[in-house]
Amino acid sequence: MDDRHTAGTTETAYVPLETILESIPDPVLLVDEDSRITELNEAAGDLFDCRTEALLGQRWGDCCPDNDRAAFTGLIEEPPGERLDRFDDGAPIRIETLAGERRPVELSIERIYDGGESFLFCQLREISERIEREQTLRTTIARLEALFEASPVPMMVLDADGTIERWNRAATTTFGWEGATVTGEQYPLFTEPSTREAFMERVLSGERIVGLETTHQGRDGSLVEVELYAHPLREGGDVSSIIVSAIDITALKQREQHLSVLHRIMRHTLRNKLNVIYAVGEQLVADQDNPVGDEDFSDRLIDATEELIRLSDQAERINNDLRRVESPAPVALDAMLHGLYDDLEQEHPEASITLEEELPSVSVPDITRTIFGELIDHAIEHSDSERPAVAVDAAVNRRIAVSITDEREALTEGERGFLNRDESAALLHGSRMRLAHADILASELGGQLSASETDGGTTLTVELPRLDPA
């Protein structure tokens, strides 16, 4: 258009409608009150793959596939006032060329007036490539979601606040929480809030966490040793979400611990006893002509041999019990402890064993009887009192805690180092294998053994996951 100024007035040059339509790069159709196409541009002819004359006079409803006709006609009966690429039911809007090819389009429809007549101005844009890209994206997302769910490794997606957005099946299997339960909640697995805060601080700074060994706690209270991986995803320069993988390495760590414990104890005891046997043998050879003292040497040989046999038997019992852990049977804690109490009273008439009056009736694995029995035997055998006193009590919260208190004022250096996992501490003597036996079984069940020392005695506490999580 151009403006001409004459005698103080402004005249606007007339621009033909065809010129206006051809200046628009997108396909454009004008539809009259009878729903017939009265004008269109060359781009519209290209969209329908025909000459423009072939579309003039066609009804709007004939421009689409037959099964879309009602919805397509409804678009001009009630113009939407915005660009659309789908009908109300979510189906894509498509036109049909004169050759029968169906092409997805995005369109907008507005009412205009020309010389007192009303028309619908229909602007279309083919979106086949966009639809193809969207389909490819949907397929990719579906595959990623399938991989996420099918992954044997627990995986989670967190937002920048540490809130769970996704949680896969392996995470449910390993930690006990269903995805629907934890989605929208804070990441619940760290045993200490400070550990979680340090983890989030590192990831939000952009650091990728690779192979961080830490401890997670399941819904039932079980402790799970994990190797943690975290990959921050950025949006607009800031971390928007975090992909977390937690590989369960509990079995590996337990085996390493069990082997280390047994190796250190047995190496220490074997070396000591073999030294005794060797020294006695040398002495016997040196004193062949002087048999005085042979009886004492024989006793020492027998004692050393019996200790080695006892140690071997204990190691075999541990090995057999580890097999039982794989398929535990549930028993009631109170009934099991009362049965154990009756048996131990007969085995140790010299000891005073007391049980808490009201023990909780919760389910525990049957192998826990061996754990508590070993700890009570350990306390009685290593007491300095002529009448050892042992008290047993239990508490239930997220985990089950059973405490065994004896009157000893302190643990030995070897016991303390063993329970604190201090490899530099004095070695646990072979006579303390009951303590190692109980610790190995407790950790195999997802629990832990700890100790506290007070003026009132020494308390060994076994914490175990619940078979019936609260």
C-alpha cells in the first residue's frame, strides 16, 4: 500500500485481495457464509497439491478425510480464535489433497469483512516434519522410560530440591518403598540428614558423583551398602534435575567383612597354636633323654589341638548359618526369646538371666535365635563373676533393637576394635568367635551389632530390619 496526501486529506491506495493473499507465505483460504472456498493463494494450492482453480467453490468440509468431516466443519462454525493442530479429542487436524494424501496441519481461523461481506480467513501450515519429530521424541521417551523401569539398578530422578520425581521398580525391590508413596517426597534413603545435605550440595554445584560408597536405609530399617552415582541435568545454566543410581553392594561388602574377620581371627589363632605345637615338638626332641615334663608337654599339645578343632567347628557353623539366612522363616520375637531363655537356663545354671517382662511380639527371622544365643553365651563365658548376670530387653520402632547387658565394666581391646571395625586394633581372639558369629549373621540380615560401655555394665545391641515394616 502507499499513501497520497492531497488538500490536507490522506488517501489509501487500494490493494487487491489477491495481492494480499499472495504476500502471505503460509497457505490461506477464504471461506464464505456457505462454507465454500472463494479465494486462496498459491501456497494453498501447493498444500493441496493442485492448481488453485481446482479448489475454488469447494466446500470447506470436503478438504479433509471423511471421518474428520464433522469436527473439521465445526471449526468454521465456531472459530477457535487460536492456532490449533488437534481436535478436542486429541486427534490431529489433517487436510486431504485431491490425490487422497492426508497431511497434518496447524491452522487459525478468523472472521474478516470485505465490502460488507463476511468471510472466514483460514491460515494453514503443514506440520508433517514437526509431527514426525514429535513422534520420534515420544518413541525415544518411551524407550528411555522402559529402560528406566526395566533397569536392574535402583534409579531415581530428583528435582533441584531433592524431591523425588521418578522411582523405578528396582528401587522398590531394593528399598521397599513404592514409587507412588515416595514421589513428591524428599529422598528418604540417607541414614543421616547431614549426609544428604552434603550430597545435594555437591550435585547442585554441578559435580557428578561417581561410585560414592555410602549407606542407605530401606523402608523396613535395613541398612543397604550402596555405590552411588548422580548426574545433574542443567536447564538455563542451573541444575534442574538429578538422575541418581544406587547400586546395592551390601552382599559384596558383607562378604569382604566376613572374610576379613574370619581371616584375621583364624590367622591369629592358628599362628599362636601352631607356634605352641612347634615349640613343644622342639622341646620334646631336645629332651628325648630326659622324659621329665612330658606330661605337661602333652597337655599343651592337646589343648592347642582342641582349640584348632573348636575354631574349625565354629567356622563351619558360621558357614552353615549363612546358608540359613538365605531363606529365613519368621518367628515371634517374644516367643523365641522365652524359648531361648528356657534353654540357656539349663545350659548355664550358674548364670542369672533376666528377660524384660513385656517383650514385643513382632516377626523376626528364625536365625536371630542363634545371634542372641551366641551373644548371651559370650557374655556368660567371659564374665569374671561366679554368678554372671545377663539382662535382655527389646524395643521396636522403625527397626527392632534387642539389647543384652552383662556386668562387665568394659570390653576387651580386641572386642572394641572388632565392633568399631578398627583393623589396626588388637586382634579378636579365637575364644571370642561367638561375637564374630553374631555380627556376621546380623549384618547378613541387614542389621548391625554395636556396643556401649557404662558403669552399670556392657550392653551389646543388635538392630535388625522388621519383617513387617511399619
